[in-house]
Amino acid sequence: MKILILAYYNPWISGGGHRPICLCEEDIARGDEVVFLFESDSEIDQMKKFSLFNSHRLRLLRRDKESGKLIAMHQQAEIFETEDDILEKWRPDYIKSHNPVESFLGILKKAKEKHIDIVSIADHDSIRAYSEIMKNNYFDNSSLPIIVPGVEFTVSFPEYCERCHILKYFYDINDIGFIGILKQNREAFNNRIHIWFKSIEKNLCLQYFFSKYDIRCSEEQYRFYLGTHRNPIPDYANLMEYLFSILRPHGIGVWDIYNKIIELNQNDLCISRRHDVESAMIRFYKK
């Protein structure tokens, strides 16, 4: 099977409980072919460090925000120069999306022309996309595939890294219970901001760099950052973007953080905690 994935972030940026790469890891393991089309240029220089980056079944393309031009992220993706190459020559059997952006409307129109007739846009704990869809009457736009209303609920599930997502389709925006769940999740996300920054205060690695380079990091700064972000819902992706927005000007990147965690962890006298951190670092490195 050939699968096209539309996303805002590159596959390995974590967000809302999983990384976009989770959309296709099992597909690739099954032998399916995947074209992953994303838009953000955040952390693209780090992608080659992940083993799946070199898979011949994965083709990574970034869509330039300004020009709309497709940029191949590795050699196996160079066969695609335009979206038409993907839809007409490669011809996907299935389209998935993760935080899609408005600029992908064009490719959805082309997908309709190629007889991909039904899509669903499901964002994390939010139905904001559908206010735009209804405002622009996309539901009744015959040039687009049929759009099925969807939302991605974050739920507690200890057996799956503490959280996972449940997809709900065909919701009723007038359902009081449904709106209540969305509100409850939004409040939980806001509470998480406070918890995150309490953890950051105790994070020896981050505090080392903050102290060394006199970097200011605060809950208030992050909330202001969210107000300017395309996705104002607090999640790990935009938290990481915020942190690296204040670290990068001092030349501090992902692997500087990684190496400092390894170094500090070796001095931890708690054996079980040291083992847990070592295991987490190994998982990160392999991904």
C-alpha cells in the first residue's frame, strides 16, 4: 500500500503524546511505502540522526511555506518535484494527516481529482479547524473530498507511555457533553504548563545551560509564546520549540542537551533513576 501523510511538523518532533512518525512506523514495518509531506523547518537538521530516515520505504518532503515548492529531505525523495508527481505518478492509496495546515487545501483538491473521495481532519483536543471549514463552506465544496468531522482526544493510558489518543468522528458541536470534554482537556493542558515549569526548575541539565548563559525561562514567557504560535494549545512540540528558541541563540542544540543529560546522569547516586534515564536516552537515540 502507498500512504501519503500530511503534517505540519517533521516526523520526529514530539507533540501531544506521540510523534508524527508514529503514523507510519507500523506501515513501514509492514512493507508499505510512505511519502511524508510536512511544512515546518523546525529541527530538520536533526532528522538524519534517526535510523528510519534512511529507510527506502520512507520519502520525506518539506513544503516551503512561501513558495509551495517541495524540498526533498533525502535522496529517495528526489523523484518528486511537485504535488502532481505524488498524486499522478506515485498515486497514494490512502492519506493520513497530523496537524495539517491550510496550505494543504490545494493537495486535497488534487486528491479529489484523483478519486480520493473522503478525508478527515482531526487535531489534538481541538475542533478549531472546523470553524474555518464551516466559515468557508468547505463541507459543501464539490472540488474537495468529503470532509468527515474528527477530533483527537488525549486520554490517560498508563500502558501506552501514560497517554494516547482516541479518534472521534461525526461529532455534534451542540453536544454539551462533547464540548465539556474538550473544555476539560483544555483546562488539563493549562494545568500541565504549571507542572512542566516546576519540573524545568528541577531539571539539572536545563538549569546548567540557563545559568551558564544567563537565559531567562518562565511560565509567563511560554504562555506569551503560545499566543503567537499557530497552535496555541500547550503540547510537547511547542514547549520544545519555545525552549530551543531561547537555547539556540547561544549555540545549544538537541545533542548538546542529550550529551549533558548523559554526563549528569552518571553522577546520580540513585541506581534505579539512573537506569531509567539511561533507558530513555537509548530509546531516544535509536529513534
